[in-house]
Amino acid sequence: MKNIQDSPALLVLEDGTVFNGKAIGAIGTTTGEIVFNTGMTGYQEIFTDPSYFGQILVMATSHIGNYGVHKEETESEGIKLSGLITKKFSDVHSRIGSLGDAQDYLEKDKLVGICDIDTRKLVRHIRSCGAMNAIISSENLSVAHLKEEVKHIPSMQGLELSSKVTAKEAYEIGSALADTRVALLDLGVKKSIVRCLIERGCVVKVFPLSSSFAEIMSWNPDGVMVSNGPGDPSVMTQTIALTKELINSGIPCFGICLGHQIIALSQGLKTKKMFNGHRGINHPVKNLISGKSEITSQNHGFV
């Protein structure tokens, strides 16, 4: 059986920069906004994070796939990336409890990727030039054709993507005897956020993006969380209006990631697209009042 990494692949950026590499995952073509993650581990959680929907992800760490895949290390059902870029990709893995190798995992979800890329050079390019659209192809190796195709990819600015990853219907999770009832508006929530709420004594009801104020309040929640998710918050006018209505009702509201930005917009503040975003589990942040620094997990391209 032919190793897929024997197949050539191309990465073409919106500014015309071209990288040659080898195919990983499915053979095909994919497009999206190219961004990078600086985390050194947790690639399966990253691949399944709905906040990455519509994006081609560069993994800054050198080796991907060397500990296989595990059923409990997912943030949603299926891979949410549009494409994957890595320096070294391993279909050989060693880990107790692993269900299989990363190549089969990517191929099963039809994710197109490329390896043998100088990711250090690529990350520096994105850091200097900003996030931009890109195309990966292992089926069409015409640079001229791909340079033309990349011009027609929609900008992330102005895209509403939460409707692509929200729950199809409301569902409840956690003990009905829990002390606190949290209604969670799902803009692309990660499983770990729901798990953290349950571990803190909450029962959670997850509501789809299309839910109304009346539907949420009929459950009699003690508080509302507006979740993380992909896309541009400023175009989510219905969600902003719903959040404003929830806040005006007096119920405690909390937002994380995209949800935090939605709350800000509902209170008259503005958001803007960042130059290249912050993505990774190893971002230092200094408290200017106390002088202490903490290592934080971040994943956002708007602020």
C-alpha cells in the first residue's frame, strides 16, 4: 500500500507565497484562513475545536501524530479544521489506549493536509504579514491555478460560521439534582467547557444558536453562558440582540471567547479583526497591577 506522504502537495498563500510539501490526510483541495497554534501538545483537542471551523491550521510544534488518537480527547464530534499544516507527521504512534494513527483519523474525516513544510518560516511569515487566506492541494499541482483560486476565498471578516457548528437541538447534561442551572447558548461550544461547568456542580442545558429568549428562560436557568465559536462576532446581529435581552432581564450572563465578544457588542462596544490572532496553550500574560505572570490558553482572531 502506498504511503500517502509519497504524494506531493502544494500550499499557496493569498500573497502568492508557495510552499512545496507532502500530502497527509485525504487527497484533495481545501481552502480557508491560515492561522497558527503554538501549543506543544493536545493536537486532537485542537483539531476538533469548533472555533477553528473555516481555518487552515499551522501547528508550530514539530511533530504531529506521534501519540495517535484517543476517543476521550475530542472537543466536538469530528474534525472542524479546514486543513492542516505540519513539519513532521507521524503515522506511527506509541501510547496506551490509542485507537489508531493520525493518518487514518484525518483521512476518515476527509481532512486535507500537508507536511514537510518549514513551519518556523511559515509562522514567521504569518506573524509578519498577518493571517490571510490559503489553499492546500494534493490533487492539482498547478501553481498558477491555485494562485487564481485563492483569490476567490471569502475573508473571515464578515463571515458568520456559528450556524455551521451549533447544536441541532437543545439537550441537557449533568445531574438534575445539581444546585445550579446554567443555560448555554451554543455558538460552537467545546466539550471541555460543559465538563468544567458540571464538575463545579452545575446542570447544563445547551441551546442552539437559533433559540429564543422565551425558550431559554422557560428552563428557569440561574445563569446563562454564551459559548466560544468561529467567525466574525460583529455580523451575528440576532445573537447580539438575544444576548442584550438576556442581560436586560437581570439574569447573570457570562461569555467566553466569541461569547465574550458578543456580550461586549450587546453593550455597545466594538470588535475588530486581529492582525494574526492568539492561538495556543502557552501564552504568557502579565498582570500589570500585581506584577505576576500566568500562562494562558487562547484561541481568538477578533478582539
